[in-house]
Amino acid sequence: MPDKPEQGRIIKGNFIDQFGHKVPDHFAMILTDNEEIEAVDPIDVVVISSCTTLSRADERVAIPWDPRCHRRTKLWLESYAICTWLRQIKKEDIIEYRGFVPDDIVEVIINKVNELLE
């Protein structure tokens, strides 16, 4: 799996939370469409967290994980896309590339983000 930004790819970066605090080394999923990724920088992401108190249940989407490290997502903790925690990251600021969110869940996340933005 090449280390490059792709929609649905899980990355690690430093983000700002909803209270303005820096949250270092946090996972996020790339939202930017693959057709746009080459042309844009920064790229859009939704931050991933294991903390359910950061959002209401209807504002997050579960992402597959496994305590022994999920084979596709590479996540080992219960994880959620917090669909109200949208950020941008420059490609050069991506600390690490992890796995991929399954396509059907990427679609659910994108639809939830769009619904919450309306």
C-alpha cells in the first residue's frame, strides 16, 4: 500500500479540537475526492476518535477496529469518525499513513458530514 493521500485513507496528524486545543498525533480519514487530491493542498479530513463524549451518537460513524489491529483500517481501539470535527491538513504535515476505511462506510461518513453541514 503506497503512502499517498486517497479518499478513505486513515492518516495521523496534529489537529485543533472544538475548544481550540492542539490534539497531537490523532487519526483522521481523508474526505477529499481522489480526482481533486493532486490539485489541492490542504486536503479535507474528518477526525477519528475513540472518545464518544466528543459528539452525539447521530454525529459519529463507527469505523471497523480490532484489539489486535484491524487488517484493513489498522485501528486497534473502538473508533468513530466524528462528523462534526472537520479539519484540513497539508500533505506535508501528514505524520503517518494507516489503513483504509471500507468504501461503504466512507460513503456513510461523507453522507453524514454533508447532512450535518446543511
